[in-house]
Amino acid sequence: MIMKVTPVNGDEYTVEVRLGDRLRAERMMMAKGYGNPTQGPSTWLALATHGASMREGKAIEPDFEDWADGLDDLIQIDGESQDEEEVKSFPPAPSTEL
């Protein structure tokens, strides 16, 4: 999954969140007492993205709490290349019409 990170101060960037980043985020949530990904999906996504940012050398702040406090936005994007960024949207609600 590709995430676009927009810090309050600094340039936005994209990172590829891999399986290892997601697994590490789950372990960190439990270790820090944040619950599990179902209880805190935004926290899980931010932890996974921070891990990817650190792995790719793009995180401005190595401490997760400080990094998260400095975010303006965090968006999952689709596209094979960063030039074709398209915001992933939810499918429409099912119709109740017969």
C-alpha cells in the first residue's frame, strides 16, 4: 500500500507500507497499550506508515509520537507510479431500492 504523508512543516512524501511494516505496527500497538488494529485503525495505519518512513529514510522524526504530532494528513493512494496518484475511496452504500 502506498501512503502519502503530509507533515505540518516540511515536504510531503510517499512511502510503500509493506507487510513487515504492518506486522511491526501490530506488535507496537500491543506493546504500547494502544489496543489492536480494530480498536485503533488510525493508530495502526500511522504506526505502519511511520515504520515505512523510517525504513525508507524519509521520517523527519524517529520517535512515533513526535512524528504523529507533526502530521497534517495521511492518505492511502493507488497507482503504479507516484505520478498517477488517485485517492482510494470507499464503495458507494448499497441501495435499498427494489
